[in-house]
Amino acid sequence: MDLRVEPWQRPAHRPSGREAAVFLVVFAPGEVLTGLDLAGTVPSTAPVDALDVRLHRHADSPEWVDGFRTGPLRSLAERELPDLRLLDAATCCYSIQVRVQDPADLTHLQLAWAVAAAACRSGATAVLDVFAHDWSSAEAIAGLDPRRPFTVLREISVVAEADVSPGFGHAVHTRGMTKFGHPDLVMGVPKDQLGEAAEILNHLARMLAEGHVLNPGQQLRIDDAKTLGVVPYVPGGRIPDVRLIGDGLLITP
């Protein structure tokens, strides 16, 4: 039986000159990750030299640790985690970061999730994907199959803002595209087009994950009747600030 873990490929990779980064925070009731054996869980080409795993004890850095489980991130945890008591009881957390320049594959993501899965199998209780603003239970991450296919929706979030901005509409945007070395994507649409906008952003996110590049000034043909433009996302005036972690591209009618 072939037990190799195949790399997640980017079949349309074009150089972008940008850094790709993944940042996970894993909460635990104590120091659970005392050793790290990744054999059989990551591709042989994974960028292990770029892996940065650090233990943060609440007693030493209470503001840093609590910053990830209070405020808006806590509101997300309330919706996405089955039991906040485990999150609140955590006395420490691990930060898992991998930063690589213009990667030709997505093994940096496989590497980060493999470390998170190892921590969860050892007793961690919750995982926050910082750039995607997405929480997962320890059970879900511990059970990840190293040989699973790549799924873009597992790596990003698509958010529809409830508030309407006059002259812009509802902001629909991605979070987490920096994991592929790309800006996040933003659209403004009427309420009855929220679903269509989410589908468009999912499609574009998948293209960028595969290695395509979007640049300001491009025109995107969606179907025979619709063409969209690409411009830099610059909040101000009628364009709301959706508080992206990095830069963004605005997809316009």
C-alpha cells in the first residue's frame, strides 16, 4: 500500500512575488505537544524549515492568549464551537505559523494542519484559523485524513456583512486568501444577490488557490451576460471597511 502523502498542487501556478502564510492557534489545557513526529502526515517536500511552532502560557502572556478568545473572535467561537467551556479552560495555546515565498504548491498548508492535528490528538481542545477567522473543534482537526484532497472552502471563509452601505450594498468578502499569497476579494451587492456573489468569490478563490493571478485592470467574464472588473480595494466613501487582515481586490460590476 502506498502511504505517501501527495502534495496539494497548484496546476496553474504563475509567479506572483508574494508571500503565502498560514497562522493557526491551538488551545490546550496544558503542554500537550511535547514532541512532533510528522512521518506519514505531510508530503516529503513540505517546507519544514519554515515551520514556527511556539507555546504561549496564559500565565506568561494573558493578553496575547485571551486576544484570540474574546471580542469578535469569541462571537465566532460561540457559533462554531460545541462547548466554549473547553476554550475558556485552556491554560495555554500553540501558535503554528508557516510563511513561504510564492509557493508552487500548497504543502505549507498541509504542514500546518498536520501539526494542529498532532496537537489535537494529544489533548488540545480548539483550533482557530486566524487568517480565515474560522474555529474548529479538536475532534474535527484530530480526524483530518493526511491524504484528503484539497478543498478551498476548508481554507477560507466567505462572509456576507449584514449592514448595507449606501451606494455599495452588502459587502461580501473572503478571509484567508493570504494563505495562497493573494489579496482577499470584496464585492458589493444587493441582498438578493448575496448567494450569487458568494459563488463568484468561491470560484475566484479556487482559481487563485490553483495558481492563477488577478491584477487590477483585469476583466472577468462570468457568463455571456456579465463581465466584472478588478480594482484595488480601498475603503472610504461608499466603500465600507470590512477590516481585512491584509490587502484586497474589489470585484466591480
